Amino acid sequence: MTHDKAIELDKQYMMQTYGRLPLVPAHGKGARLTDEDGKVYIDFTSGIGVNSLGFVDEGWADAVTKQLWKIQHFSNYYYSSPTGEVAEMLVKASGMKRAFFGNSGAEANEGAIKVARKYSYDKYGKGRATIITLCSSFHGRTVTTLAATGQDVFHDFFFPFTEGFKYVPANNLDALKEALTEDVCAVMAEPIQGEGGVNILTDDYMKALRSITEEKDILLILDEVQTGIARTGMMFGYQYSDILPDILTLAKGLGGGLPIGVFMVGEKCEATLSAGQHGTTFGGNPVAAAGAKEVLSRVCDDKFLFEIRDKGEYIRGRIKAWDLPNVGEIRGRGLMIGIQIKGESPKDVLHRAFDNGLLTLTAGSDVLRLLPPLTISYDEIDDGLTILKKSLESEG
């Protein structure tokens, strides 16, 4: 398959829902990707935080292949050893009680919303189903998770959206308290808003959020689809604030490249859903679970987590030291990094970086976002930063 043929097939036969860049991957290793024409890129995106161990990690590939030669899929009417092992690892790492596996972050968030409303219905009856989310949040692309997303740009075309959501500014406790009316059953938030601009919820805000919701028996849902599984240099973003949510959602980096999502519940909600009240055909797939098990066996390690924090500080420090006029605030935790771009669109920088051989992302209206593989080497970081500096300096 040639580069041009692959693009031609996409344009002719696939729905044009993505603003794709002209890249057709051929093979990769670590943080380096080679396209069908032989051009090599440094990947600072890891598939939007999915390829947590980089391209073609040997341990991950071996674990997935080994499971493929055993059994690739069976129904959730039966038990799965690898899926049970992943659930155990996640429960022990997170402090939660139980897990439900699906296939994506949006599915995980849908499940979390169902649990929150069911918990409140069981305890308080009808009329207590509203969920507060934060402005600039992003929770998925299903009709319900679009409604949960606190960005007006997503609230169009697909009417009617699911009811029962309202939005408050992040890090604003007064606005949150004002919104906590009698009909509220949960607050849903990302510890760091990824798609919204790499906006960090302060530790004080997170602690206050936990305290207020506990006091009112309102569930705290933390969407860690992007921040979870060591992305921030802690296993979960809430661990920076020393709190524990009632419901936790994960996806992206958990599978290391295979589709997986999970919502986890704490003690309050561990018996909220009973047989027949939620389900999935593909969730808990043993091959995806084998990949997740390998990921968790690597990232649940203090030394590995320290290295993520160290690499993130190194990248942010290098960029700050350039002191470039079109670079504003540099924020993030671990290997989740946002660079505020001034005087032009971050998409302009993204395109220049792409032409120069570096893959990046955008977030919000003015942020260039970096989500490198958690295993990225310092040589790969330095090569990528060289390209990034060139791309930032060539403004206009």
C-alpha cells in the first residue's frame, strides 16, 4: 500500500470526520515513527496518550501475542483470568473497590453517569439526577458525554442532547457552591483538562471539591481518561491532591494501544449496579486486558513514575529557557504538557512541526499539547525538542 493510495481510499470510502494530516504510518519503535514514504517522525502525541509504552514495545507485544494464541474473545457470561488480574491491579493501585470494563473513555464516562444517577435514585428517589461539570471540560463524543462536556462548541447539531448537566468555571469554589442545588447528584471533573487546554485543577480546589461533595452526599466523579495510568507522573492525577473519588474513569494509556476503558467505583457505589443493569459485548476483552496487564506491570513502579516527572520537568525547563516571544505559559504535570502560543494559532505551529518531522497536538484555542510516550528516551526528547524549537522560531 503506497502513501498516496492509502489517502485516496480514505477520501473515497471513509466519512470525512477528521482533519487528517498527510501521514500514513508504516512502522515505529519507541517514539520514532516511519511513514510509507520513509520519512521519520518523533512522536510527541502517543496516539493522544494511548501508546503509553511507545511503538512496538517488546514486552507489550509479547503479552498481547501470547494471549492471541490462547483465545481472542469470549462472552462476558463467563469469567476472564486476564481481565480479573487487571481489575485487581487497578483496585490496589487506585484505592477504589470494583471495576467495570468497556472499550473507550466515552463509554467509561457513560457508565459513571449511570452509576451516579442510580446511586442517587436508590437513596433519594426521583428528581436528584443533575451532574455538574466544569467549563472547558471534555468527556466524550456520545450524545450524553457531549452534553456533559462543558464547551459550547460541542452543544450543536445533534439535538436533543441528554438533559441533566450544568457547568461551572474550574477552580471557582463560589460558583460550585452556588450550583449545588437539591437536584444535584454528582460533580464530574478532570484533574487536568486535556482537550480544554491542559488546565490544572489546583490541589486546594480538588480537596475542597472532595470535602463539599462528601458533606452533601454528592458523588465525585473524576475523569482520568487522559491523566490516568501514570501520564502525570503519578498513577492517577487525584493522588497529587491526596483525595479519593467515588467514581473514577480510565482509558487511553491503559491498553497500551488496544481499545479499553474502565469505570471504577468506591465503597459507596460498589453495589449500585446489579446483574442486567449495565453490560458490553467487547468490554474486558482478554487481548486488551493482556496489554493492560503489561502496561500496569511497568508503570506501577515508583522509579518509573519518578522518571516521568523528571522528563516532564526537563521538557518544560528546556522550552522555558528558549524564551521565545510566541511562547506564553508552559503548564502541565509529568508528560502532559501544554504550551500557550501567542500571536498565531497553535495549529500553525503543529503544521510546521509536522513538516519538520515532529508530531504534536493542540488543546483549547491557544495551546500546543505534548503527550509523549511514557517510555520516551532523553535522546528522543532532545531530537523532538530540536524540531519544536525550529518550528516555533519560524513563525510566519
